[in-house]
Amino acid sequence: MSSPDENDAFEGASLAARAMAARPAPYLDGLNPAQKEAVERMDGPVLMLAGAGTGKTRALTARIVHLLNTGRARPNEILAVTFTNKAAREMKERVGGMLGHAVEGMPWLGTFHAICVKLLRRHAELVGLKSNFTILDTDDQIRLLKQLIVANNIDDKRWPARMLAGLIDGWKNRALTPDKVPAADASAYNNRGTELYEQYQRRLKELNAVDFGDLLLHMVVIFQTHEDVLEQYRRWFAYILVDEYQDTNVAQYLWLRLLAGGHRNICCVGDDDQSIYGWRGAEVGNILRFEKDFPGAHVVRLEQNYRSTPHILAAASGVIAGNEGRLGKELWTDAEEGEKIRLIGHWDGEEEARWIGEEIEAMQGGTRGMRPFSLNDMAILVRASHQMRAFEDRFLTIGLPYRVIGGPRFYERMEIRDAMAYFRVVVSPDDDLAFERIVNTPKRGLGDKAQQTIQRTARENGVSLLEGARLAVEQGLIKGKGGGLLRVLCNNVARWGRMTRGPLVEVGGDSVIDDGAPAEMVYGPPEISHMELAEIILDESGYTAMWQNDKTPEAPGRLENLKELVKALESFENLQGFLEHVSLIMDNDKNDADDKVSIMTLHAAKGLEFPAVFLPGWEDGLFPSQRSMDENGIKGLEEERRLAYVGITRAEELCTISFAGNRRVFGQWQSSMPSRFIDELPDAHVEVLTPPGLYGGGYGAATPGGSGIEDRAMKADGYNSPGWKRLQARSGQYGMSQPKESRNTVIDLEAVSGFTMGERVFHQKFGYGAIIGMEGDKLEIDFEKAGIKNVVARFVSSSDDIPF
DNA sequence: GCACTTCATGTTTTT
DNA sequence: CATGAAGTGC
């Protein structure tokens, strides 16, 4: 078995010699005592509890450099895992920076998935795969599952493939192979979940493919069942570092525990308060349990915050304090006090976007006595990606430059996936999923019937779809135009395949191939570059032409993307290498240097920081998300709260939270109350900005002694008083029934008092009814059709307000 | 087999 | 509303 070492940069130099050569450590300068401890405590398990902005990455990279510098490990003996490619890249760069030269040999610094691919390629045969297996993305996964579902005569309307995919992912996240799925889950997916899971795994093996979850799962299985393999890596990886440990799922946790089981030189870094990926299997429990898992673990707390002002930190702490079962950290800073958190309410989502747009423009020049901010200094962090649209719309109309981070990913676009499917078929002719995708794209007159013929022929002969298609054509099973074009396609794929390899050449008797043959035919070097080949494939297949002839407005953009794709090939040696890379790297940070406001989700913002942060959409139901609370109850709410914590702690100097009373959802107006998290912001650190427009005021027009509503808003406890919420809740109905111009009129105070007993009201689902009881925001209503129900006030409107 | 229609359906978060 | 899936007519 080959050594795990792939890039031994230090070959030849003994550990001792390098240790002698170690110079004093400038990378330790400027670290605070806690950070230093985290760096220097090299042996045994270490848990680094690193709050937001406490210099976690710095400590982590210094630790790596320290391990290298003291000769404890060679670069290729350190296993350093991150969750995102971005984090991996950053760490590589920073280690290089600290060392003062590029890191040549840290082959085992990467994401869980990237590292697992590497490992699995070496040991694929242990789980019945070939080492050139393909990695399916979510899209392929769903399509494959759909095929299975149809084959099992299951109604995929009632039991959608997405649901099954979610289940299977969940099991894989928990490292459960089909035979290990607990009985409690047996009823899943109409009692057939486990069965289909097994079929799916079998099918994946047939296709020589894995999905994302498999990468971890297979490795865990291999480690659990092959002691020798595990031993080999236990010895090899002298030191293990894990970033964002709070985000690990069960499979990753087992993987780490297996690898660290020998020497226990494992250092996990994380922050339980920033665990926001529970929905995809992350277990906060992993970090909470660390000291039990690794008895004698050394816990280091990084609590000095270098990022945010005291007001921002205090507001964040106030919110997160609402969570139970935390490991507990107290962030502190010696920074200037700075601005308070700003809170502002708006009439609706559009106005919120408008206000933020104007505020951003104003802040560029410096406003309200604050320093000027550049656009790059500012970010808008939203809970759900659909919130982005309001901002994009608004910013486009006012010409405010923005960039969306983590939006629709480049490699997920249709044209890119199509193009890559072509590459996949050429590189691995057995890739049936890719073949299916491209047989009839562009249109070749191969509809359902022809494709079924191909499937049948392939199955009968036990060959791939591509080969099946070739046979079907040969046997004249597919007639007419379709048959002719299919023949052309098959021939093309074969020819392109030859072009990846170059021509066959004869090698003389003293051939490098030691098989005793006097002479041998081998492939010479390819005659054209893989970039040229890619262009040839796209052109000759008719794919480029398809978009050139397309008159829809997005066609030019798609062609543009295809060009970009070909350009991206440049940095790879061949198509295989590229495909390998793409399957794991789904990010597309555009590194444009222009000055732009960033818009992204809160999840995407983790690990980032900005001088000024806007947090819009703080409304109950949106944030915290209703779905999260419905599905996971208090746990879900706590995760949402951590998300709020993450959002606030992204801000360095200025944090502006806002909410809108009304929002368009599914094309329908919906009103909601301010987020409960707003109530949890400590008053002392919050400044309420009077919503301009809504109450007839302008910026800062919070004139004391103004209207009663302003008084309410300005009262110390006012913005979360029941009355004000009430106003927000009620105002929704006016929004539905009145023209927008009425926005600026001061709302009659009578409206604040809400519904009256006996009032006739309308509910979306239950229809018309009369109010027979009230308690807080809950109404008891006798519906004409549906009987007596208890309903939250915001789901109800006065019946005479109904516009239809 | 394909293009066009209507209809329904759903919106967290992603390696 | 906006996208995707099923249905309909050529």
C-alpha cells in the first residue's frame, strides 16, 4: 500500500535537524494569552472555544505554523479540516504568510469532503467502487432517486424525490448505512424509505458513483471495518485540527474520533453559539460533549473580541442569552463605545429596501455624524434568499452597485451543467446520468420512446446507456431523423474520447510496459489542449448553436457563461481534473475589486465581517423562520437565535436592524409582527430610528412630544410594547386595502385598539366569521363555515377590508 | 415528438 | 409571482 504522503516537501531533512533550525517564533507575537495557550498546547485534545471575532483563524494558523516550526510534524502529516473551500483557501494563504513562503506540502488541509475524496480514491475497492468514481451533485441525486421511485411504481407526486433525498441525506449524516437505519425510521417515506435507500446505494455502486454524503459515510465504514487502513492513517496524521467544530454532523464526528483515537492530538475550534447548520445534520452536541469524548481535554476560551464595538457585543450577548445549554463565553473588548444598534420599522418590504438604499448612499458621504463608509464596508444580511430580490430591484433602479454572495452558483446553471455533462460522457462513457442529460440536448428528435429503447437495449446487454444507444442504432431500433442524429452523437463521443488521449503509437521492444510483449501500442500525448477539445465538443455537438439560435433574453448570458467555463479549464491539466474539482467546489466568489454593497444570507455571512451591517426582515415568521420553529420547536428557535447572534456579530462599527409590517409573500400581502428577537435586544444598546414616511417624519424626525405614536416608539420600552406591535399587526390590513399613497397619512389612533368584539372578520382559510373572544393577539372566532376557532390576529382582517 | 398551454406548487439555510 | 410539471393540440 502506498504511503499517504503525496507531496513530501521535507524529504531528507530529519525532524531533529529541522527542530534545531527553528528560529524564534515571530508568529507568536501579538497573540493574547488565551490564543498563545491554544497555539502552544500541542499534545493531547484541545478544545478552542472561540467566540465571534476573537482571532480564531489567527490562532489556528499560528498553531499549524508552530507545529511545523517546532518540528512536531511535517506539512503532510497535519490533517486540517474546514467546512468551506473558502476557509481552506484562507488558511492555506495565512499559513503561507506566517511561514514567509508558500506552503508546498499541506495536502491534507481541506474540506471534509475534499479530503474524503482523496482518501476514498485510494480505498474505493473496499466499498465496491472503482477509484475513478464520479461524484453526483444534488441534481443528479434527485434524478436518480426519481428513476427509482418510478421503477417502484410509487406516486412521486405524493412522495416526492426531494423528500426521499432529504431522508437519505439525514441517514448518511448520521453515518447510517441502509442496514443500520433504526426501526423508528421504518415508517419513513410510506414505509419504503429504507428499502429505497438500499436500492439507491446499489444503483450508485452500479454507476460507480457516490453522492456527497457517501464521501464521509464510505470512509467511516472503511475505517470501522479495516483496522489496518485506519491504523495507517492514525499513524500518519500526527496532528488533527478541525475548524467550525460546532458544525460537524455525526458522520464527521465519527470520522474524526476514529482518526484521533490513537494519539488524541486533536484540536477542535468552534463556537456553540454559532451553530447554524442543525438542519443539515450538524450536532451542537458534538462540541458540547467534547470533554466527555476526550477525557482530559484542555479547554481554551477565546473571549477578547477584536471586531465589534461594546454596543454591538452587548446587543448580541443580550440576544444569545436567551438560549439554554450553552458552554458560556463572555465576549469583551477594549474598543471605543461607538454607535448603538439601530432599529427601524417600515411599512413594507419595498420601503425597507428603499430606506436601506438611501441610507447606504448617505453613509458613503458620512451621515449622522458618522464616518463615511465605502460600499465594500457595507453588507445586507438576510434570513432567506428570496428577501434579496427587493434589494436587487431597488438597487438596480437607483443604480447602486451591489454584489450577491452565494446566490445561484455558477456550476448549477443549466448551460454549465449541460456542458459538463458532455465532458463527463466523454471522460467516463459509463456515466449514464450525464448521457441522459445530453442525449436530446440540443433537440435530436429523441423523445420518450427512443430513450426507452436505448434504456432497454442497454439493460438487455448489460452495458452503459451510451453503448446501448450505439447498439440500438446499429440494430436499426431507432429510425428516422433521431436515429441518424444519435449515430452521429455516439460517433462524436467516441471521437472526442480519443482526442483526450491522443493517437495510438507503437512503442518498441524495450517498452516501458513490462508485460513481455515485444512491441506495444500506447497512447501518445493528446494533439490538442483540453480547452480546445472542450470548445470542439460544445460546437460539434450543436450545443453552442442551440443557444446562438435561442432568442430568449438570457441566451447571450448563457453563451457568456460557456466561454467562462472554457476559460476556467485553463488552470487544470485535463478534463478529468476539472470535473473532479467542480464536483466539490461549488462556490463562486467573484473577486472583483469594485466598490459594491454585499448582499447575502446570514448563513453565507458566517466568518465574514463588515464595518456596517444591515439586518432587514426581522419579523416573526420570517426571522425566526416559522418553518424552523414548526419543524424543530424550541431547538429550531434556538438555532434561529444563534443566527441572529451571527448576524449582529458580523458588524464592526454599525449594525442596523429593521423590520417591515407588510410583505409580499407568494404574490399576496402578509402582515407580521416585529421579531421576538427585537424584544431581546437590550434597550440600553439600541437606538430606535423613527420610521420616516410611516409616521410622517423624515430622518431623525423623532421629535419628542410629537404624535402619540412617536411617543410610543420612543418610550424606553416602547418599540416592543404590545400596543406598537398591535399597530404593526393591524396596519397590514390597511396595506391590503388602501392605495399606496395612503402610506404617508398618519394612522388614526383608533386603529391601535385593534378588533372589537362581535366584529365581522375574514380569514384566508376559514372564511368569514365573528369575533366572540379576545386574549392578547389571539382571537376566538365563530366562523360561518368552519365553526369556532382560535386564530392569531394577524391572520385575520376586517371583512370590509377585503379587496375582492 | 414537440411546442405551447394551463395548472399547481412552493420559499430557509448548502458542503 | 415564478418556476416547474402535466396536459393538449399539432
